[in-house]
Amino acid sequence: MNTSFTLDQYQELKAAIAQGALTVNYSGGGQSRSVTYRSLDEMLRLLRLMESELGIKPAGAGRTYASFTKGYGSGAPLEHEPFGGGI
């Protein structure tokens, strides 16, 4: 499928999703058209396709990893020696 999306179309679709509307009025290039989508899911899938084809990285994209430590070996100074101190 070879489609050409514009940044204006992307922004209009994104605005409609934010408003909870299923109908989007696209304008541009001297033409205007109205599209009614079947569901929010359909609109979100199209939005992701547009982001991919336009090279837009959506906000919050990427991976975030959690990191945990027990506190030992973290480089932080200890307030006291564990197990009673020195030898």
C-alpha cells in the first residue's frame, strides 16, 4: 500500500481522537473531505501508520526499564559497618 499522508492530515486525525470524534474533516490541496471511522481503534491504527510513514516518533515512545538495587555495592557510604564492624 503506497499512501502519502501529510502532516496536516496527521494533526487533524490526532485532534479528532483527542475530542472523541469519529468523523474527521480533512482539508488541504484545495480539497476538503470528511471521513467517518468505525471505531477509535481504527483511528489509532491509522495514526500509528501515519507516524511511521511520516517519520514521527510519538510522545512517550521507546522503552523504559526499571532498575532495582538492594543498596549493597551501590557506592553509597554506609552509616555503620554491617555485622558489628571491623576485625
